[in-house]
Amino acid sequence: MATPPPAARLAQLAQLSSKIFDTVYNPTAARTGNKILRQRLLGPSLTQYHPTPLVHFRDIKALYPDLGLVDVEEKARLDEIARRKRRGKGAPKKGQGKRAANKKK
């Protein structure tokens, strides 16, 4: 039966191995953050995640106010809100919602 090598010799071997394979020698197993530092950088992929912003009608309207352009979709939305308010189905005034009604009881 062969005797196991001494701990000091194993430590030397680990140190030499880390030099050869370009890894971090950390005999005390201290937390170094090396795992995080080896990861791929997220910055470029995060900036490319969202597509470039589209040009909206309101941007064109702001650039050329003298043309008197009318946003048909926005006008339809405002008309629908006014129609709902006339029927009593619109949003309540600020501070007049369900939570305010429950506090009054």
C-alpha cells in the first residue's frame, strides 16, 4: 500500500497546476468574486435588447406645429372618454374612488 502524499506537497501541486492552467490559486477557499468576473459582460446585450424607438405622430406634430395636424386615434380616444363620462361610466375624480367611499362609512 502506498502512503498518501503530504498536504504541503499537494498544496504545491495545486499552486503549480493553477499557474499552468491559468486559474486562481485559492487554498483557503475565500470568496473572491472570480466567478462573477469571468462571466460575459451584460452591458452590450442589455443595450441591444430594446429596439430603436419608432417615430410617433406626436413627435412629428411637435416638430411642425404650424401644419395643424390632428391625431385621429387620440381624438377618438378623447371622444370615447367624454362619451363614457356622459353616461356616468368614466373614471372618478381624484379622491372619489372606491377607497374613499369605504372610508366614509
